Amino acid sequence: MKIYGLFLISGLAVGSLYALGGIGLVVLRRATGVLNFAYGAIAAAAAMVCWQLAQWDFPGPAAWLSAIVTGTALSLLYGMIVAPGLAWREPAVKAVATLGFALIILGAVSFLWDDAARKLVLPTDKMGVRLLGMKITVTRMIAFFGSLAILLGAMLYLEKTRTGLHMRALADNRDHSALIGIPVFRVETAAWALSGALAGFTGLMFGDLVRLDPTVITFTVIPAIAAAVCGRLQSLPLTFAGGLAIGVCEAMLTLVKPLAPLRSMTPFLIAALVILWMQRKETLTFAREG
């Protein structure tokens, strides 16, 4: 039973990062209408900058903070320069443009850092508490409770602040929001900055808890999107729950040898099941006509 508990804890920690990615995607999409496929690449670049500064013997807090700063800067770079020119284009065009940005970031990271085994180590890896005979590291606790705190903070931000109100208004109708005087560019810039900061934190934690590999971190956008789909690209609590479910299922499937090679299918399977559940009361158009 102990081994199952360890994998459950690991799954919750990684699932928290998937959920955090989903939250970053949902907040950005609700404000700008953009589904950001570059989220994982931004997280990867942030993790690599943090690792490099640590190698150069920068103080720990400065190196960790650099991940969040790098994520915010890259997101703002796209949000302030490229995104405004695509504001009136179709959602598919906006999404494909972010995919191109992801490839640019991944190419730059591959140019700056060669393909080698690296490890991002945090002091909290050696600290922990024992629960039911299992050691839970502080890093995993930070990943879970930090993501939970960010979820609650994002919900309060969207509901209680003026900028959050403007973001929700933009999600409803961008044209009308501009007509009533909402500063569209400023609100969207805030959304890009927030999403980038979350990407930086995600990259930092993922590089420590799982693997510091730019390609692997880049592809975390897939489970993050699956988590966002679980929340219908709208609900932050459901997105958080979806991310946790994906992380736990991936971890537990590792213990089932026949299914372990299929664990990468978990995000697609859970997203598909959620979509089917959401559409369970819908009637197909041709069925109505028949």
C-alpha cells in the first residue's frame, strides 16, 4: 500500500502543475480569446534560465525568481507585439500563431543549451514531513498547495478586482467592451503577464519534480490543455480538478505494467470522457431532423 501512496502523492504534485498550466491557459483565453500553445515552451525556457543562473552561482532566490521573470517577459513579448495584430482573426489562426512562437522558443533554447542530462534542485527537496510512513517533500507540498492558492487567488482576482471584471467583459464581447471604454490593450497585457508568470512557476517546479528537459516541459502544454478542456475553457475549479485527475491517473498507471506504456494517452482519454459527459444530453442535428 505504501508504494501506491507514494505514487498518489507524486501524481497529485505533477497533476497540480498540469492544473496550474490549465489555469494559465483559461485565464488568458477568457481575456484574449487566445489558446496559447506556447505555454509549455515558455515554461521550458524559464526553467533553463533558472538552471543556468544556478550554475553561475547566483543566489537561490534570484535564480528561482528568474524563472517567473523569464516566463512573464516571453509572454509579454508575444502579447504586446504579435497578439494585437491578430486580435480580430479567427481563434484557429490565433492558436496556430502561438504554436509558431513555441517552435521559435524551443529552437532558441536548443541553440543556447545542448542536449544533456541536467537536474534542477531546490532546497525544499531535502525537507519534508512523514505521513502514514511516507515522506512528503516540501517541494511537492509547494506544488500542490501553491497551485491551490493560485486557483483561489485567480478566482478572487477575476471576481473582485476591476481588471478581473474587465477580463470577464472581454471574454463576453471584445467589441462591446471597447465601446464602453474598457482599456482592451492594457487588460490583455495583464492577462499575458499573469499567464507568463504561471508558466514560469510551472517550468521551475516541473524541472525539479519531473525532468529538466526543454522538449518534455514544452509538451506539458498537452495535459494543460486537456485540463482546460475539463473546465470547458471557462471554469477554473473544474480545470484544477481535471489537472489533478490527469496527474494521478498517469502516476497510478505506471504501477500497472500492461498499461504503463499507454500513460501518455491519459490527457486525451480524460478530456474525451469529459467532453462526452458534457454532451450526454445533447441531440445530434441530423437526429433531430430525422
